[in-house]
Amino acid sequence: MTATITRGLTGVGAALAIAALLVLSSGKNPLVAYEALAQGAFGSPDRIAVALNKVAPYLLTALGVALCFRARVINIGGEGQIALGGLGAAWVALTIPAAPPVVLVVLSALAGAVAGAMWAGLAALIRLTRGVHEVLVTLLLNFVGVLLVAEALHGDLGEPGAGFPQSPLLERGAWLPKLVKGTDLHVGIVIAIVAVFVVHRVLWHTPFGFRLRVRGASEKAAAYAGIDMHRSFMGVMLISGALAGLAGAIDVLGVHYRLIEGFSSGFGFTAVSIALIGGLSPLGVLPAALFFGFLETGALAMQRAVGVPSPLVSVIQGLTMVFVLAAIALGGARRRV
Amino acid sequence: MLEMRGIEKSFGAVRANRGIDVSIPAGRIVGLLGENGSGKTTLMNVLFGMVRADAGTITFDGRPLVHHTPHDAIAAGIGMIHQHFMLVPAMTVAENVMLGWEDAGAWLRHDAVAQRIAETSTAYGLDLDPHAVVGALSLGAQQRVEIVKALLRGARLLVLDEPTSNLSPPEVARLLPVLRKLRAEGRSVVFISHKLQEVLDLCDEVIVLRDGAVAGACPVAGATRETLATMMVGRELPPPLARVETTPGREVLIVSDLRALDDAGVERLHGVSFSVRAGEVFALAGVDGNGQAELADVIGGLREAMHGSISIDGDDVTHATVTRRLRAGLAHVPADRATTGLVSAMTIAENLALRESDAPPFRRGPWLDLAATRALADERIAAYGVRAEGGDALVATLSGGNQQKVILARELGRRPALLLAAQPTRGLDPGATRFVIDQVLALRAEGAAVLYISTELEEVMAVADRIGVMFGGRLVGVVSRDDADLTTLGLMMAGAA
Ligand SMILES: Nc1ncnc2c1ncn2[C@@H]1O[C@H](COP(=O)(O)OP(=O)(O)OP(=O)(O)O)[C@@H](O)[C@H]1O
Ligand SMILES: [Mg+2]
């Protein structure tokens, strides 16, 4: 455990140090840049709220990815599943706007989870019946999922005369409740953190989680253990799709209050990075998601204040990933699964 | 040639090597013996630089080896062949030899290397095709690839960690002359084995470890299996359990006209029929590769039967899932322990739960019952003499023999109606082998049916009521225990009777 924490912190430190050199080489003072970054991330309750709102969908999606990767199911379809989740949530919210507020928001969020699960389930079905590898299927379904959202927004779900592919504003009753009055912070982060502990519990304390770990460790041992490879594949894909779908719903119901074309852009792959940096463990994914969320939130402020281009943040994320993964590879020859 | 002095190595609370002194003279084959977990592999890993010793010195050919890596060890002239091979199955023999070898050049000189492999192979009678894909080779041939690798890298001391435990007798018979030839050239060999007869036939002297320390060393001349075994265990092995007379009861396992393909889609089992009764041990002898592995897989539910049927206690399980077979009373000790029988990155406790995580005591309500699992693990560790820190130890940290004991503890501990055991004593020391045989006989006395697959004739003779011999994917003969003699069985195994 302490080794894991040290590894993570070392990775982050090394990445920040190298990025500092890059800032320096572009003629800016890295200390000033990092201060702006920190200000942008933690400077005010509002900034923190923005960051935590970003963390919630990352966390949910990365949890699903971690679970899949553990079971050696390479689901990289987070983006499409998020897109469908947002679509499902917006569709329900727009279809039954008159429903009582609590019912409306709960149903919309659930619809998001169901839609995400169905999208992942479709990928699983193609994998299991047609034998196309899940990397390919989930990747390609990302494009289809994003296009489905666009299609809906250009059609029935679009706001007439908006000039931009987006849905009308959702009924207030469908908005996620705020966690802290006067800020934008919504309950998504709480849902995501609860999900962390639920997934942790499932992975380490249920026969289902045990089967996932066995199947990820050795296919032969899984067959010998009597694990139904198809069922567990479908199971983990559905769970992971539901988590991603919920993430999409939370983003729509909590941040935008409407469905917007491209709202899910980049989320899926960020979630994969977070899952990997988190060592594919639910508890490890939590700090990794926080890191990514706050870093990205601070980045824009840094760009505004110092003129350091915000893509530098992608560099820091990439370097962190390289360092942490290298440390895991070096220290983890006898890692427990 | 090699001097190791005061080697100390602990893993947590386990002291694997506690001040070991050994010296290996040039031109000798030295047997390294010891019970499972006595520290043989650890000592050799220290020598090869795979594991850093806590204390002690190593001198090889007059030069000290300190803080060395396997790479340094190879450069110094030490070759090591591990219990589990370190080859890339998808690559050819030549590619495997070139892997990580500086003499192969920055630009790989494929043909030159292939040429040298062919030469070495002829010189030592290794019979290797440099262009063959390693994954398609038999275990014996893969081992010879490892030997070629070591020789081409200029090994003057070759360490073989249990080289014969996965080999069939004919493969062993072709390995031993190779090692003798190395000795004749002035090279030395460290030979780790639990098969005492082999050690007596091959080695010049033996070093015996017990509990991480040297328990004795002696020349082989004058030693017998009994004296060696006593040195290893520190006391005399008790006599084997007396076989109680049982009257075989109902037919528990009925296999009829079974056919199956191997992984490559070639038919390896051509219609095998037999039955095993309650209170009876039916042993299948035969050289590895004559269909036993496929037969065991099909009965265990790991391979589809192409034709024929299997029933357990009257229940037709020909196409049943593994779980249903388990419920029908089947216990299965698979021949492949590393990736089928165990998940080495999980704990001992989890591995005991491997096949029944859905049932008590491993499960309570919707949850895994970790406390009960751990308690069971502690109990089994004690009952089966597994050398481990506790139920939470990762299986990967156990010695080879102790890993095998974990499988046995899980499968035998279930008190099954039918035991399917494939090479169950592979890698076990003589004491543990005796323990397994005693356990099998105890199951038999309780009325279980046992199908015992082994390439070790001696073991087969010790446990079996009836002995069947497989050759070329067929059951070529069945003899009862009283009529069996080694010569006839040997002829049958060679397909000559
Ligand atoms: N990496 C490790 N971590 C923890 N314990 C270990 C590790 N490697 C070995 N051990 C322990 O050290 C002891 C000696 O193991 P070793 O593999 O040297 O035995 P061995 O004599 O080769 O046995 P075998 O005949 O079964 O192969 C065992 O108790 C084993 O559990
Ligand atoms: Mg060993």
C-alpha cells in the first residue's frame, strides 16, 4: 500500500519536474506557471467545485474500465457508453418533463446507466457471437455512439433554432441536486465515491469479483475453476457500461442541463489512463481521478494567466502515466491479482 | 570451480537459506537434494544473480561474484535451466537462442546462429532444428533448447533445476548422456532432482539441504536411495501404509469409446473405454504424449469429447460443465500446475477456494467468507505440510513442490467420490510423494474411485489395483496388480505388446 502511494507520488513528481523544464524552455517561469495551475484548481470554492464535477464522470468510467481490465476484458468503449448514457438521460428527462422532480432525476440517471449498459452489452454480444475482438468492437462503437447523439440532436431531440446541435434545456426537476449551496458542486462526486467502495467490495468480497480476478489471471485456470467465460464477460461489460452510462448522465444532468454534441469527447480515453495509473484497483482509481480532474481544471487558468499552452497538461498526464506504469512494471513482478 | 560461502537469504519470516557453504569442483556432476522448500532453487537463484543474498560470498573460477545480475553470471560462464522454462513459445529455436545474446550481433545473423545451433546440436546429440517453432516442441526438446542456449553462451557450469520432473522416461534417457558428455569436457553440472535413482545413476556426489542448511554431502559411490532419503528428511521414512483389502463396489466412472482432439486439432484419443469402481485405484501408465493428457482433460471437463461418453456415479457428464462434474463428486489434479491448477498471483487461501468460491465455507450469503477461507487454509497448510508463512502467502512465493501440495490439499481435501489425478507427485520430494500415495490409498479405503495417471511405473505399482497402458491414443492393455511386472508393462508402453 505505502509502496503504491510512493510510486504514484514519485510518478507525479517526476512528470511535473520534466514538464517544468518544458515550460522553462519556452521562456516562462515554471514556478509561476504551477502557481497559476494550483490557483486555477484549488483557488476558490468554485474552482474546486468545477474540478470535482469533472472528477465524478472520470471516476465512474475508470472504475468500469479497471474492472474490465482486471478480468482481461479490454473495453475501450467508454466514450461511446458515456455518449449513450447522456442520450438516455436527456431523452427520459425530455420525454416525461412533468414527472415529480425526484422521480425525474432518478429515472433520467437510471436511463443513462441502462443505455450505457446496453451499448456495452451490444459490444459484448458482437464479441461473443461473432468473435470480433472486443478492442475493435468497443473502439468502433465509440464512433457510432457519438454519431447517434449527433443524429438525435439534429432530429427530434434538438433545440429548434439553437444554431448549435444541442437539446433544449432540461426541466429543473431533472437537474442533479447541488451538494453545496451557492456553488456548482452537484451530488455526482458523492455517487462516484460511493461507487468506488461498492466496486471495491464487489471485486474483493464477492464470488463474482473473485471470478473476474481468476479469469483475468489465467484463462486455463478459469476454465478449470468452472468459470463461465461468456457469462462473466457479459457481466463485467454490463457493469462497466452502466458505470460509464451513469457518468454520461451525471455530466448531462449535473453540468450542462442539456445534451450537447461532443460532450463526451475524450472522456473514454482519459478514463483508461486513470484506470491504469490507479493500478486497476478501485481504491487506486480514486486518487488518480482526482489528480486528472484538478490538473485539467487548473490548466485553463494556467494558460490564461501565464500563456503556457494548456496541452502541456496532456504532457504531464502522459508522463505521469509512463512513470507510474514503469514503476508498477519494475516493482510488481509478484503482484497480487 | 565454484565456492559459495555462508549464503543467507530470507523472504520475510522464511529463512530459505541459512548460511550455506557449497563447493563444486570442475568436471563433476553434483546432485543437489532436499525436501520441498529446503532452499535449493533459492540457492541457485542466488548463484545466478536472480535473487540477491542477504549475506555470503560467491567465487567462481577464482573470481568473486558480487551484486551480480543473471547477465553477469552468464558472462562469467554459468548457465541455468529453470524449473519453468524461459523461452518464447512463438519464436523459433534460433530466435530464442539469439534473444538477449550479444554474440548474435546488433544485426541478427540468423544463418550463422542457426548454423552454430545445428553444429552444437549434432555434437551433443540434442537433435534440434534451429527453425522449429519452440511452442510446437515437446518439453524435452524445449529443455534441450535451453541447453543449447547455455552452451553457446559459453557455460562452464550448468545448473538444472528439476530437469527431469516434466520429462518422460525416454526423454530422461536422452538427457543424461548429454550431461555426461559435458562432464567429460571438464564442465560441471548441478543437478537438482527428487528422483533418487536418477541421482545415483548420474551424479558423482551429492549435497543435501534441509531447512535451508546443508545437512550433509557425500560421494554417490556407496550411497543408496535409503541413505539419501534419510539424509534429506533427517529421519527414516515410515513404511508405506498397508494396503487394505477392498472389494471394489459399483462402477463410479464409466468411460466409453472416447475420442478427442488435441489443441492443434489432431485426433489424439482414438476410442478409449474403461471403468473405475468404488474402492479401486485404476492407474494409467504410459509414456507422456500418448493421449493421457487429452483423456484427463476430457474427463475433467477442460476439453470437448468428440465422440463417446463419460458418466460419474450414473450421471452422464459427457458434455457437462466443470461445476457439474465437481458436484457429481469429481476431484481433478491437473498435470499443468502453473497455469491450470493454480493462480500463482493469488494467495493460498484463494487458491483453495478456486473451484468452489460459490459454495460454503468459502461463501456466506452474497459475500466471500474470507475468515472461514483463511481458517481452512491454515488447517490445510498444517495437514498437508505446506511450507508457507500462512494462508495469505502468494502461491508464487512457494517452492515448486509446495505449490503442488496446495492443489492436492484442495482436491483431496474435498473427500471426493472420484479422484482424477494426473502426475500428482510431479516435483514432490520422496516424503511428500509417500504422503500423496498414502492419501490416495486412504481415499480408496474410504470407497472412492481413483483414476491415477502417471509416467512413474514404480508409483503406479504402489497404488494401483489395476494398471492400464496407453499407447498411441488407445488403451492397449489392462493388467491386474498381481499380474503386473515391469518388463511386460515396459513393452506395452513401447507399443510392442
Ligand atoms: N519470492 C519469495 N517470496 C517469499 N518466499 C519465498 C520466495 N521464494 C522462495 N520462498 C520460500 O523459500 C523457501 C525455499 O524455497 P525454494 O524454492 O528454494 O525451495 P526448493 O528447495 O527449490 O523446493 P522444491 O523442491 O519444492 O522446488 C520456501 O519456503 C519458499 O516458500
Ligand atoms: Mg525448487
